[in-house]
Amino acid sequence: MLQVLIIGGPVIWLLSLFSLLGLTVASYKVWQLFGQLKLNDTAAPRAFKLLEDGKKTEALMLINGHQNPSAKALSRCLQLFSNKYLSLQQARDEAYRGARLQAEQLSSHLRILEVIATLAPLLGLLGTVLGMIEAFRAMEAAGEHVNPAILSGGIWQALLTTAAGLIVAIPISVLHSWLERCTERQIQSIQNTIEYAFTLNSQTNSQVKGPAHSAAKEASELA
């Protein structure tokens, strides 16, 4: 490996730095999404089952303090519903404002992986071009006493950077696509959570107002 770094020159050194940075960012994102934010947590679906049964207090206790983005979004919605100073539209706007902040947190640092996956092959190609230039320059300097080994050795050293660029770009690109897909699915889950929470809230309010309206109508008729 040390010999490859010496032969490859600055381009290989830069690609090595890219690979280290990419693996560090990817490891952090995996820890953030599945360790800190717990994307696989099922607290939100279980809380919705409690809400459907009319157990709002139990549902709020279940998801209170959870780091899962969907659970946090649902907890935020339930707290907004309890705020008597907010209209339904204001509560919806506030819920989606929080969702945008969560989406920003989920997608943080993914751009670094995208840039590395894009630049690594280009850097490898640049190293190959520079290596070919150096090989042909050495061949020209040799004049009539050209040794084919000079050209062939320069070519394989030049192609080494292209191979290194692809070796760095391919796994980083796969990791970026997978993490981006996980993020997109979670953002969609947050949106669905907010919409369903408002739907359940509207149904609950309708059920509460329905009997109250009927009782008021009967009282007016008796009067």
C-alpha cells in the first residue's frame, strides 16, 4: 500500500483522503439514523393504535422523549392540538415547520458523500492524464534510444489512479444511495404521520361536537 501511495503521487494521496472522509461520514450517518434517531423504532405506529382507541394520554406517554423522527412529529402534533391559542391551520403550519427541521437533520452530510462519489473518478482520470503526459515526455526525452519498458511502466502507473478513483467512488456511491433512500423514506413517513394525526384529530373533534350538537338541539326543542 505504501508503494502504491508513493507511485501514485498526490492524486492517490488525495483519493486516500477522500476514502477516509467518505467512510467516516457514512459511519456517522449510519450511527445517527439507526443509533441516535432509531429509524427502525415502531413507537409511532403503536401510538396511533392507542389514538384510534381514544387513549390520547397513553399515546403521548408512549412517544414522549422518543428520538425517532415520526414519533417526535406525532408528539409535536399532539402538543399542538392541546394549544388552545392556535387555530388548526396554525397548528398544521407549525407541525410542518418542525418536519422541515427534521428533514434537514436527516439529510445532513449526505452532500459530502455525493461530492466524493462524483469527484473521485474525475480525480482518477486526471491522474491518468498527467501520468500519460509524463510517460510520453520521458519517451520524447529518450530520443532514438526509446525503451518500451519506459512507456509501459508509465502507462500502468498512470492507469493506477483511474482504478483508485473507481475503487473509492463505487462503494461511496452505493452508501450514498442507500442512506439517501433511507432518508427519503423517513421524510415521507414524517409527512404521513402529520397528515394522519390531523385526520384523527378532526375525526375526534367531529365525534365530540356531534353528541353535543344533538343535545343542544334537543334542549332547544324541549324549551
